[in-house]
Amino acid sequence: MIELIHVTKRFGAETAVEDISLSVARGEFCVLVGTSGCGKSTTLRMINRLIEHSEGEIHIDGQQIRAFREETLRRRMGYAIQSTGLFPHWTVERNIGLVPRLLKWPTGRVRERVEELMALLGLAVDEFAGKYPSQLSGGQAQRVGVARALAADPDILLMDEPFGALDPITRETLQEELRALQARLQKTIVFVTHDMAEALHLADRLVVMHQGRIRQQGRPLALLREPTDDFVASLLGGEDRGLKEAALLPVSERMLPLDPRGLARERVGQHASLREALSIMLWRHAERLTVVDDDDNPIGELSLRRLVGARGHE
């Protein structure tokens, strides 16, 4: 869906991005992560030509991006940023419907799309459609920004630190909503963050950048287990990588059949992470947990020895 081939970007004598190659498959959630100034936002903005690349090629669906008019290319891609970019004197409804109106959709179709997206993102139409950005909380404004990015039903969604200014609870809620949206809509997403926990939680493909280059890319578990160098290992959490891996794996990966000796008193859901299970064990001073399904029926057990001593088949 998106392919960068030996792409370089220079600003005068300064090289911001140097000779990077990256392929993002259709429907993949790709997260660019790295320290400040590593080139991740520049890379994102080259994809929709907000910044022009200096060397190399960028393809969308097999076609070079410079074959498109800039406006045409950008309208094919949703774009969400940390500051939301909402027009302060426009209502929520008008902000979300911006791109469909530019594409000259019929008024009724624009209205239907706005209402559909507001419902999808948990914004009651009667309550929020007529409000202005200044009347919204940070989380609500960010939802409007995501809705606007999705309004013209683009195949590609570019997101630059979209949740970076939010409090931890709101940020975690929106991460879960974005994961649920991705599961339903199957958009191709390129997401920039400096928050490694957020990157690991969201990514299908994780791309670690440093000083304008890609240092390593692949599935989050693969990078956690086999970082290519000390920089990547440190960025991924150093000695904390084991806990970060545990946060990615569900309890069902290490679950054993029910123990005939009886059920453990403390319980954990099958979809909980191994990190959550470990936290329960530490908090409750328990070496065994009964694993329950969505209806709270016992389906297996997890022991501390099993949790720390065996890897599943992931």
C-alpha cells in the first residue's frame, strides 16, 4: 500500500532522513518510534507531500506520489495530529465534514457520514454536532480530529503524535478505541509516537528510527526479543523488556488445563495480559490464578512458574 524506496530528505546542509526503505501492507498498523529529532514526523509528512522528499521514491498503491496533484493525494489520506488542527470557529459537524465538502459530496451524504463517524467515536450527535472546539475536552477534540481524518473514507490514515497531549487515562482509552476501529475498518495506518508503550500496544509493524535512519523494523515481539543493537534494546526498555513483552501476550498463551486439586481463589480473564496476571499475583500474594472466560466460567489456570518459565507458540 505504501512503499518508501531509498528515501532521503535534506533541509539545506542538514539531512533529516537518510536512505530509508519501508513497505507498509494494506491494512497494516505501522508505528514509527524514536527519540525527538530522529526523522519520524518528517517521514510521515513526506508520504502525503506536506514535505517533499529529496531523493528516492515513495509509492502509494504502486504509483509514485508525484504522479498525483498534492491536493488529490492528501484527500486520499486521512491526517490527524496532536493539536487536532480543528477550525476554532467551525462546529464539530462542519469540522468533520470538511474533506467530503471539498470533494463536493451531496449535502445529505455529508450529513450521514458525519453522523456515522460521530456514533462510531462515541460522540452523541444531539450533544456535540453544534459545539465548537473550545467547548470540548481534550479527548473529545481528539475524537473529532480522528473523525475528520476518516470522513472521506480514505484507505490510508496518517497520525502524528495524535494522543501526545492527553492525560494517561484518556490516552489509553483512545488507544483502545483506535485499535477497535482498525479491527473494524482495516485502514492502513502510519502512526508516529515517542511513547514506546503506546507503540508496542498499537503496532503490527514497529519501525525504530535514530538520527534519520531506520535501525530496526518488524513485529513488536521480534524486536523485544532480538533487538539489533544496544540503542534499540535501550529504547525498547532495556531490562524492562520482559515486562513489555508480557504486556503484549494474553493469558491464554500460557494457560494450562484446570488443576484437579481445585481452583485457585484469585481469578484473571483469558484476554488479560500476562503483565496484568503477574500484577495480580504480586498484589494478592498468589502463585496460581484461575483463568475465566467472558462469562466468568473457569477454563484453565496460570501458575507463576508457567508465566515466567515458558514461552507459548506466538
